[in-house]
Amino acid sequence: MALLHDTFGIDVSIQDRFGGPDPTSMPFAYFDENGICVANFSAFSMPMMIDGRLVAAAGFQSGAVRPEWRGRGLYRDLMRRAFNWCDAQGFERGLLLTDKPALYEPCEFKILPQHQFSGPPPVAVQPIGSSRTLSLDNSGDLALVKRLLGERTPVSSIFAVAAQMEMFLLNSCFDAGIRLSYLDHPELVVAWKSTEADCFQLLDIAGRIIPPLSVLLAVLDQRPSCVEVCFPPDRLDWQGNPEPFASHTSLMVRGAAADRLAGPVMLSPMAEF
């Protein structure tokens, strides 16, 4: 969409390589007399696992207004339309990422503080199976990643995406430092980084089984001095210390959900939208 490229410098045409945009996306927009989009606010289905329960959640993204059309109430009207549509569709929760949280607080959104989990690596184990690097430029690798994303178990029972493919693929392209590795036993795709401080940063796992962190490190042949996990690590058989996650954007949740979570949470960077 030209509006997103002009406003944020984001090229979403990359999605064409992966099969197109999210089919659940519902855009709300205004156009000028020449058919050019001047304002947009989109909703999409983003099922979540929250405190052990599968929740029908909606994500909100692609909010922008061209400078010459601002100050006319267009954005506020599009938000109202999107939120009302989601309520009518039966979505239980709404989530968004923003650098202007005050804009959404009157619409019952609350900031959900994010924490990454840091600590020493688990005791090393013997690897079972093997791993290899994946490239989304390879059609076979892309098909493999899409299949495992479609079969995935939520990476956390506390707070995690239950089904969302398009943002995982886009985020893999937006950050050149992200590595995608395929593990054959159990069959997984692991998104991770290695920092300059010899720290293994685990971003996400896509597969039917979430193995212990010790197994992941062994098969990936990683022996870091520290580990950072960017989602609640309750399924990794490893405990890290929650540390506030520094970001220029805030994760916001609509309604009282922000008050009822059992513990510190973080949305995987692979699910950012």
C-alpha cells in the first residue's frame, strides 16, 4: 500500500512472495477523488493463547493519514468503525503496537508492559537430530516454514500467538540479523539471533512440539554465555529473570485483559505488527 510506504517507509509488497496479504485483514479507509488512499486503519485476526486459554483476538495495524488530510477526524472515525466491526464479529481482545499510546487510551486500550527473560544457559545435553539454515528465497524452505507455522503449538501457555503466518514471514525479511533454522527432531523452525555479547536470543519457535531450551541449544550447536528469550519461557524447562523490554512502541490491549495476566509477558518479535 502506497500510504504505508509513504508514511512509514514499509514495503508490504514483499508479501506477494509469500502468497499475498493476510486473508483475514479488514481495512477501513478513506480515498480522495482520484482513488488514492488518504487514511487507513486495519483489523486482522490474531488468535492468542492467554493464561492457558485460546482467545479470539484482533490485531490493529496500518494506521495512517496523509499529512494534508489530518485534523479532519478521519482517523478517529476509522478506529471507531474498526473497533465496532471487531465487537460485532465476536473478538474478545484487541491488540496494537504504537508509539502514541495516549491516542488509544480513550478507546479502552491499556499498556501491557513487556519483559524479556534473561539468564544463564541450561545444562548442556547431547544433541538428538540435526539442524540447517533456512532461506525464504528458497521455495522449498518457504513451503516448509509455512507448513510448520500452520501446524504450530503456541510457544507459551501464558501469552503467545496461536496462529499468524504473515507477520512471521515479513519480520524475517525486515531484520537481517534474524536466523531461521530447521530442526528435524522434533520438527521445528527456530527464529533466533546471536548478539555481540555472546548471548543467544530466542525469538520464536514454530512446530507441533516445544522442546526444552537445552535441546534447542544442543541441536543448533550453540554454547552461549547467556540466553535471552523474547516470550514467556514456561514451555522451555528453563527460567529466566524478567527484565523490562526497551522499545519505542508500546503493546496495548483493549479492555481489562492487561490487569488479569498471571505474570510478565512479551509478544514475540516475530509476531510484531
